[in-house]
Amino acid sequence: MKAIVKSKPEKGIWMEDVPMPQIGPNDVMIKVKKSAICGTDLHIYKWDEWAQQAIKPPITIGHEFMGTVVEVGSEVDRVAVGERVTVEGHIACGFCRNCRRGRQHICDHTIGIGVNKNGGFAEYVAVPAKNVLHIDDRISDEMMSIMDPFGNATHTALSFPLLGEDVLITGIGGPIGAMAAAICRFSGARNIIGTDLSPYRRELARQLGVTEVIDPTKQSLKEVMAKHEMVGGFDIGLECSGSPAAFNDMVNHMYNGGKISLLGLLPLHTQINWSKLIFKGLTLKGIYGREMYETWYQMEMMLTSGLNISPVITHRFNADDFQKAFEIMEDGNCGKIILNWE
């Protein structure tokens, strides 16, 4: 079968002919219809410091995908051949302390599909049946293929109550930040203010329900706060940029007792004024993946109740044109990019 493989420890990825995966008694084989490129895939493509530490070539990448079940293992009884499905990309062990207290998303022994084992940028992929999800038929194939990052946005946005709150989203123009803005609007937030350096991505955020989005190098948050009659600061912060400057700007403009969801991966050299965190009584929550499987339930209910995040999908390519897709991703003038395997 055809698969997009990180076959060498250098920049790039390659389409190769690889053996068909084999399924075990508790696994499912999926014929992939659509997959989506993630920031993690771009890290692997660029072969940056994180990728060099996390990835062991050769490996088929990709963890955002959907398709049709074509084979099930002998012990599988809740998934059937012919069903349209998507997959939770984090495989939890099921037995560590966190798994047994219902916190599988921070399992001690998580295995990432497309990172630690062969992923879904291929014609076929084998996954554990417990990770397979059936999604409401009203939700399109394309939307199913981006449920993974939509789940990150949902986990980030819904970690704290939003009704009537003023929300600041740093890195709002990235797909997760933009989807988080739509969720905040859907959930009754009052003002949703975003910051992003990219003109393209600021425009993307505007399509998804943000009250106002600014270039923080040209306009200050204090100006925006005054314009929208915000006196004390932001109640909720969603950090999606991974930028030390953006995170510090967020901390400086939070209201006392405010709450921050940290999704962006801040570099090791990040410094902040810890006294502000302490004296403001701020709460910080690290966001990793999706809370399995409550976040999936929330996603499905929002999408079937009127939430529209379709503008976040900006490009579509045949899987054979993956190189062009990754070049656009690297350039940054895009939202989610879909690869079609049919």
C-alpha cells in the first residue's frame, strides 16, 4: 500500500510502498478516506529538535484521519466491517493510576499513533478497537478527519466556565485557536479577543466568531479592553501560541482569580513574573490532547447543535500532492489541510 513515511532522519517525508498492516485480535483495520495535516506532522517534516528526540524513522506519520472499517480482530465486538469511523490518536494503557481514575489523556504510558507507531497517512491503518469512534452521520467526512485538533480546541476552551466571561486567546489564528474562539462564542462568552502575528490567520479567526483580533506588535490589549469596556482584565486565557512574549502579555492582562489553559508548547527559556501569578491568584491548567472520552462527546454535541467550524478547513489535496500541502503548511498561510486518499 501507499504511505507517507518519515524514512530518514532529515528534513522531508516520502511517499513509499510499504507492507499492509497486520491486525491483532483486539484491533481494527481502517481504509483511510481523508486525513489532515497537524502541527506535529510539520515538526516531523522539518525534523526539528522535538522530532529528533521523539521520532524513530522509518515510521508512517499522521494521526488525524477517518475512514471505513474493512477488517476486525477476532475479539472485537463493538466495531463492524463497513462502518464509518474516526480514531482517538492517543493509546492509553488502561491500567496505570491515571487510566483507572478516568484520566486516560494523561496515561503514564501513552502511545501516539503516527508518532510512536505507524499512523494514518496511508491507504490502510491498524488501530486498537477501543480507540475507534463512531460519529453522527450528520457530521461530514472532512469534519471527522479534524476531530483530533477540534478536540484539542474543545479541551482548551471548555476547561473553565465561559458564560459571560471575557476571553483572551493568544495564537488565535492557528486552527486550534480559531476553533477555540468558535467554541467560546457558542458557549456564551462575552468578549473573545485574539492576538496573532499573521495577517492571514487573523482573518481566519475573524471568520470563526472572535470579537476582535489584533497584531500585538501594533496594537495593545489595553486599547482593546477600553474599547470593549473591560475594566479589570480577562477572566479566561487560552494560550495557543507557544510564544513567551504572548504568554507574558496574557498574564499581565488577566483579572484577579483568572484561569489560563496552556496548550501552546512554551520553550524552555520562557520566563514569567511569578509574583503576578501568585498575587493575582491565577489558575493554570496544562492541556494535552483530549479528555478521553468526555471531550469527544462535547465535540459531537456541539457540531450537531449548530456549531460551525468549517472555515478552518482552507486547503484540500490528493494524498499524492502531499509535498505541496506541507510546503503550504510550512509557509503558514493556511488553516487545516485535508489529504484525500480515495
